[in-house]
Amino acid sequence: MSEDRKMLEPMATVVSIALRVLLTLVTLGVVFRTVHGGWGSSSVCVTDDSTGGSAGANRFFPEQGVDVGTIPQYCASEPGTSLHLLDELSALPSALLLIGGLFLLHQLLKGAARDGVHTARTASRFRLLGWWLLLGSLLSELVESNLKAAVLAELTTNHDLTAGSWLGLWSAPYLLVLTGLGLLTFARITRAGAAMREDLEGVV
């Protein structure tokens, strides 16, 4: 499988290093915040992307005929425990999606180097990574937008946690969805190639 291993470079090495660096940074961040009491000690901020307006011209310096738009950001300098928990959880889905995606990609490349690119196992790993990105990105964005809407409802008097509030903060992860669909397509192509390879080997 040396030829397959060569085909997967330098991607396999880069992904392996990136995964190790990311896990190291996450571990160091958790240890640092635990030792130094960083959990729940900072302010909580949320940007209301669903609301905007015009800024005063005396605070900015636009050219003639140019309007300046503003998007409000609300910050609580002394938030309670529940508000801190919501804020911490709002960043968790994206982190899990990234770490899980890198891990599955690493397993895909390592398995393809060991078993071969045109194999049923590689096709299954393609499919798993594709579903992870497709469903994971949608679920991650759904959870994060709900948590941000909950934080916004706590920091403002004109927002409640409703379907409309989290939809205003929801952003469709188009690129990740398309990448996931592409990987599912590659999984079918790889499986078809593996079947053809097995048929040829049987004939020979």
C-alpha cells in the first residue's frame, strides 16, 4: 500500500499534526482555566445579528452619501452562574464538530494508507465523515443559535426565547453541508471502484 500512502501525502501528515496540536491546546486551555479559576470569571457578551440600525455620523467618518450601520452587542460584566453556563455551552458544539471532524478525517487517511484507497472500508469512512459534517453542522448551528438566543433573552428586555429569536441568530452552514454531501458522493464512487477492483482481481 506504499503507493496509496504516497497519494495521501501531505494531507495525512498535516491532519495528524493539526489534530495533535488542537487536542493539546484544548487540554492546556482546560487545565489553565481550572487552575487559575477562569471558569465563570469573565463577562458574557452576545451580538444581536437580527437587529441593526444607523449610527450617529458624529461617531464615525463615512464619505459623503455613505451610511454607517450598527449591530448591537450586549455584555454582562457580572453574569450569574446560569448565564455563564449558557455562554460556555454555546461554544461547545462547534468545538466538538471541529475536533470530531479532524479525528474522523485522520482515521480516514490512516485507514486508507493501511488498507488502500479503493476499498469498502475507505468508502465507509468517507460516508461516516460525510454524515458527521452534514448532520453535525446543522445540529451544531441549531444548538448554538438556541443557546445564543437564550443568552440574548437574559441580557435584553425586548427579546424572549422564541422560535423567531433563534431563527434570527441561525446561520445556514452551506459550506459544511456541501462538503458533507460531496463526501457522501465520494463514498459511493469509492465503493463502486472497490467493487470493480474486486471483480478484476477475481477475473485475474
